[in-house]
Amino acid sequence: MRLTKAISITLPEPMLKSAKARAKKENRTMSELVREALRRYEATQWLAEMQLYGQERAAAVGVATEENVDRVVHEARKERRKIASKSQVHNRRAS
């Protein structure tokens, strides 16, 4: 059973000529070239989505600048230490 599917695409002549030259220069098939281009496109889109997510989350917690990032990280670490300290005290009492 074949793991790939053949598709048909249309390209402007200059783009096709450039792609063929690139494939030949790199000793690749046109399929390999297109697969690589799609992998890179998907990676770029994923990164853009993650950046947007990060911006939205930052705005939701009031982080607008690098200084705000430092402040929020410091506050979160302080809170985590406080919780860990309480847990250690509770565990000592239970022993």
C-alpha cells in the first residue's frame, strides 16, 4: 500500500522554473522540494500561532513589557516557594 498520494498543482512559469532549478541543484525530486517547503510553512505557522497565544496570555495577566515579565516570574516563584514551604511544614507535622 502506498504511503503517499500524488496531487496536481499549478504554478506560474517562473516559479516552476525556479523550483526545478533548485531541485536539480540540490539533487532532489520536485516532490521532496515541495514536501520540505510545506514542512517549513507548517513550522512557521505553528510558531506564529504560539507567539499569538503568548501575546494573548501575557495581555490577560497584565504583561506588557519585559519588566512586567520579570515581575510576574518573580511573583510566581515567590508564591511557589511559599506553597512548597507550607507543604514541608505540613509533612513534618504528619510524621
